[in-house]
Amino acid sequence: MIEYEIRRLIKDAKENEGLKSELLKSRKGPDPMKNFCDVCQKHGYEIYLGELFSYGMDMNDSKLRSTNGGGSFAIDGWDDAFENIFEELNG
């Protein structure tokens, strides 16, 4: 569900400069992930803090499971799902 909402959000934000601006501004503050989720919910996207946090962890966990024999620790340089959202918004 969250992956669908993120895809929808990014698509809409690329077409709506006001939404995109609000999302980018959400990074500035003491709690960027919460700010981001608040903006999303304000605009009707079902993106919640716990789901956003676990989405990033699930992505990295899947990468670890996909290695031969399974990985026991995260690999430096693997992307952060939250940061990837902003990379896509700016790209």
C-alpha cells in the first residue's frame, strides 16, 4: 500500500509545484519524516510515519535476504528510502 501511495505522491508532486514545494520544505525542521507524513496526509495520501519508517527497513532487509547465504549487516552506501523520495522529486 505505501509503495503505491509514494508512487502516486511523486507523480502528483511533479505535476503540482505547490505540493512539491510543501514536500521539499517538510525536510526542514526537527522531525522531517513526521513533517513529510503530515503534508502527505493533509493532501489525501495515506502515508504514515510508522509505515514510512518500516518501508525503508523492509527495502534494506529484502536486499540482505537476496544475498547468497543472507547478509548479517547493512552494506554502506545502500540507499535510504526516505531520501530516495526527495531524489525522485528533484529529478
